[in-house]
Amino acid sequence: MRIDVVTIFPAYLAPLDEALVGRARRAGLLDVRVHDLRRWATGVHKAVDDAPYGGGPGMLMTAPVWGAALDEVAGSGEGVPRLLVPTPAGAPLTQRRAASWASEPWLVLACGRYEGIDARVLDDARRRMPVEEVSLGDYVLAGGEVAALVVVEAVSRLVPGVLGNPASAELDSFAEGTGGLLEAPAYTRPERWRDLDVPEVLRGGNHAVVDRWRRDRSLERTAAVRPDLLDALLARHGAAAFD
Ligand SMILES: Nc1ccc2ncsc2c1
């Protein structure tokens, strides 16, 4: 999979050289390319922003700069990429969306700054490629770069071959393997630590019993902190969702 990231702060994406994503890049599983948006800015000051029409605080990133950048980046490979744009005004990032993007051959992430990007940039891009705006949640960062790191990691770990053991992803919170619930509490050695014991059932070795225990703990945890997930499962599967 190829992933391009366009930003005015390329150094913000340095963590993509590290750990899981870094190893996958060096193994040839991921082709991650970071581009400095200012490459496509013109003029002495290489300006990438201007005041918003209609007034209002702050500045907006301009269409000509982004248009030139996306033309070149999205035109530099086989086929057409899916453009992902982190923004508080986007649809929520979910494990399901990350999984769908993990099967794409090519993603481009556009990192906005300031008050965002001139709306015509996405309108124009939609004429040539699929475009999705994605939110990390109901809060605002200073720009899209940290969100891009999150999206790249959430997607990359689901790309076949990137995780050492693909079964790990199946038992993630929100994954199919946990029925869309939060994952159960997990334990490892030592068996007793500061007067706290590993639950007996996990030391017994009966896989059916362990699976049931984990399912029950997932249901409890989800009911406690994410009852909305239970409501969605109930709506989708009826009471059978909790068998
Ligand atoms: N461009 C931009 C600005 C703020 C922000 N917060 C979460 S995603 C995002 C993206």
C-alpha cells in the first residue's frame, strides 16, 4: 500500500519512520511518502494561506497551492488514490473505516492547518477521486498532522503482513472478533503482583471457559463506558448480539 501525506510540517510525520509503520516501510509492505506543501507555493514568501471570504478569525489554506499539490501527488502513481482529509467536521474514524482503507492500494492524506482548507479544494478533488473527511472525535487540534499519524497507524496495522500476528487485530476493541465490543482486560506474568492475582479462569486452560469469561468482561466493560456500542449491536443483531 502506498500512503502519501501532504503537510506544511513534514517533521510532524517523523514518527512514521519508527516502530510498526517504520518496520513495515523498511520491509516494503508500506510505501509512505511525506510531501511539504510549500513545494507548490509561489512567490517570495511561499504563502499557503489567506484571509477567509465573509470575514471571521484566522486564515485559510488556499486552493491554488493545494490544487497544484494534489494534482502532482495524486497524478504520480498507478490508478486513483482515496483522499482522506482529517478535520473536526468529518465523519468519525472507526475501526470499520480503518479496515476498509487498509484494503485500498493508495491513500493520500491532506493535512490542513490554520482554520482549514478552501472548500473548493475538496470539491475539485471529488471530481477525480474518492474523498473522505475524517474526524478523530469531538475536539480540535492545531492541524491535521497528528490526526494523520493516527489514521496511518490505525490503517497500517490492518494491512496484511504488517502485524506479526494477524490474530491480534481480530481481538482488538471494536473488531469483528470481539463482536464490536471493547476488549476484555488482559494479564501476563507474574501470576501474583502486589497482592493482585491473575483471574483463575485464565490460568485454567479451558479455552471455551476463557472465551466466555472474556466475552462477559467485554460486555461489562462496554456497558460501563460505551453503552452506545451496545445499543448499536442490539439494533443490528437483536438480543442474539449478547449470546
Ligand atoms: N486541519 C485540522 C485542524 C484541526 C483538527 N483537529 C482535529 S483534526 C484537524 C484538522
